[in-house]
Amino acid sequence: MKIALIAHDEKKDDLIQFFLEHADVFSEHELFATGTTGRRLMKASGLSIHCFQSGPLGGDQEIGASIARGEMDLVFFFRDPLTAQPHEPDVSALVRLCDVYTVPLATNIGTGTILAEGLKRGDFDQLQGKRPTYGNS
């Protein structure tokens, strides 16, 4: 599966720790990330990750475009709800696209753990290439 990994600055350490705890699961999939997050994940894990631009420079939009093209299966986006983000419209658009294209989205460690365990069991295998969208279901 194709998996996007994104984290706001205050959540990058949480995502890295989470990613390392589930590296066995992530290593079996094609990984994508926004710039800084991806570089930090690669350094910490040694896994190959395709890096888009950093979020504020358009990385969120690049991942959103991948979702709209049906090229992303899961998104792990650890958001910081307590800090204003200068690119909040991009963040909102990305979350909206996950909803429109029914792409599972984890925004914190709790939902991330559920998705990671589901990946491990193969719960999402049947979703590849078969996601309904609003107006097309």
C-alpha cells in the first residue's frame, strides 16, 4: 500500500517514535512524507521514503493531489491542535480530500495505532483501488 506520513513540528518526535515502534509494518509498504518529516523518519529508521516538499512549501498539497489521483491508500498525519499553522487551509484541504476519497486518516497516536494494527492484519488490502467517492458510490 502507499502510505503518507506527515507531522506538524510539535508532533514530529511523536510520529518518529510511533513509526519506529511499527517499523516492521511500515517496511512492507511504499512510503511518502512531507520533506522534513520524511528526512527525519529516514534517518531514524533507515527505510526509504519518497519526500515531497515540506508542508508549508506545498508538501501537504502534493500529498492531497496524490489522494485525488487515487495514488494514496492511508495517511498518518499527526497534527498539533494547540498551535496555529500558517498553512492551515492546506491542512484542511488534505483532511477534506481524505474524507472525499475515503482514505483512512490517523491524526494522533490513538488512531495511528488502530490503523497500524489493521495494516498488520491485512484489514485494508481489500480497499486498494476500490474506494468509493462522494457522488460516485
